[in-house]
Amino acid sequence: MTMSKVLTDLINKVYSYNTLSIIGLEKNTGKTTTLNFLIRTLKNITLGITSIGMDGEDKDTIYGTNKPKIYIDKGTLVASAKTSLLLSDVTFEILEVLDINTPLGSIIIAKSVSPGFAQISGASTKNGTKKVICAMEKYGANLSLVDGALSRKTFADPLITDASILCIGAAFSENTNTLVNETLKLICFYSLPEAEDKTKELYKNNMEQARLLFVYKNKIIKSKAKTNLGSSKEIISNFSDDLRYVFIKGAITNSLFIDILNSQFNVSNVIFIIEDGTKLFLDMGSYSRFLDKGGQFQCLKKINIIGISINPKSISGYSLDYKAIESRLKRSINIPVFNVLNQQ
């Protein structure tokens, strides 16, 4: 199949990264199909393949529907649990057993000595995934592909992978407006401006054990809170004209910011610094209200979404109009989009 210029340019861009995650708005939005497309298309490099938790099984463990299998070539590196490796239709050379345990056994770094279908079930934590990627790179992976299980969008974390492809589709919503609006919201959050280097350094030096920090003109106050739940009261009570930044680690919920927006807290005087856009769980109504009041979020590192893969079919058989989705997205964002079903 001849690829379009959009896809050719996207694949050429993928070659420039060491790590790439495939994330989704929901299950069955085409993550594994997108992974297979990348594996099939990327040439003359050593690929490393892993997933977040269990993936690559014959049937979807939640819906019971048939899933696309992951097909790998000879010489591919994989990081997968022992049970999954044994169920794969591939002969592997075992390179290393990592001290990462899963319900399916320890994570094993292996190299395929024959092509075939593989079952991949990787680490379920960020630290585990980073360790897996380092191990595959040690054994020669030029590019590590991380297949997200469920809608684990947090694994777009820029501290884990250099770039991400976002998979969207009718499995998330059979309403085009809902699908497009949620996608645009996600891209908006993932594209937050980065803080200045000195602000990043201040965050890193003070937030290792903290969840909340207040940076004033001439002082810093570190919260003793162990969670962000209920922290809106503390944020509101610490407001003054000298407050410059509020550093927050972890999830930013809608209820937290509704409380702040309904208070006398002047958000236009303060910049909220968060880790990255995956931590924002706001609806667009609250976020727009925050922006209208002059509020700003900045992050430690942007999330690099380099492509949007669209699966217009739902597991129920319903199909959305791909062209309508593509047109709506292209009017608002400059990110390559493609129909994953046309790449099989």
C-alpha cells in the first residue's frame, strides 16, 4: 500500500525519536492496530516493543471481542511477562529477567529469532516502564514502542517517552462532536507552555516530597498535605498579592478548581505550575472560566503528540464519518491525522 505524504512525513519523524508511546482516549480506539502499522512500516532499525500492563491477548479482557494480534519480525526486542512470552507464536532468545514482577510473571527482555505473533504484557508502573526501556536500549533497541493498555493516557508522560501517537475513535464516543471536542481538549492540555528553567529548577528542588508549594515574592511555604484532595481551602487561604506561583504535584481535579474559581482568589496574579498535561482533569467549562479570569497553567515539560490515529468504527459496528473528524481536527490543530483502518 502506498502511503500518503502525511504518513510518510510522520514515519520519517518517528525515526528521530528513541521512545514512542501509543495512547488512547479509550479501549478499542486502534492502539494495537497503530502499533502493528508502525512495526510493519519502520525499516532498518532494531525495535523494542513493550506495553503498559496486559495487552496483545487474543480477546479483549473487558469486552470479549477479538483483538488485533501484534506481529513482530525476526530480531525484534520485546519486554514481556513470562506467561505471555510462552503463549507467543515466536521463538525467543532470553536476554535478561528483570526484577519487575507482574501477575503473569517477571518481565523478561527477549529477542525474537523468528517472526510471528507475540503476546506483550509489560510493567504497570511508570518507573517499571522506564526500567524496561533502559534494558531494551542496552540490548540494542534504536526505538522503543510502548503500547498503552486501557486508556492509560498518563503514560504519555514526557519523562517516559519522547513522543506519543494519540488514538481516538468511535469506541470513545459515537458522537463526532463529543469525540472531536475531547480530543481538542486533550491536545490543549498536553500543549501547555513550559515554565522557565529557573522555575523548573525550583520545582524539582522542592517538590520531591511535597504535593503543594506556595512561592511568594520573598518566601516559600511548603504544604504538609499528603494529597491534593481538599487542598483548595489551603490554596485559597494562602493567597496574597505577593504570591507568584502555586506548585502542584499530581492530579488537578475539577472540584479543586471550581472551589478556587468561586472564591476571592485572584488567579490572574498567580501561575500554577504542574508536572505535565496528563495531570489535568478539568472540563472545558471550568478551564475556559479559569482562562477568562486570567489564569495560567505552566508545566515542567510539554507532551509531544506527533500524530492522531483515528479508528472510525466502534466494537458495536457503528461507523463515524472519518472525513468529518479529520476536517474538524485540521481546522484547529496542526498535527497529522490518519485513518488507522486504511493502514492494515
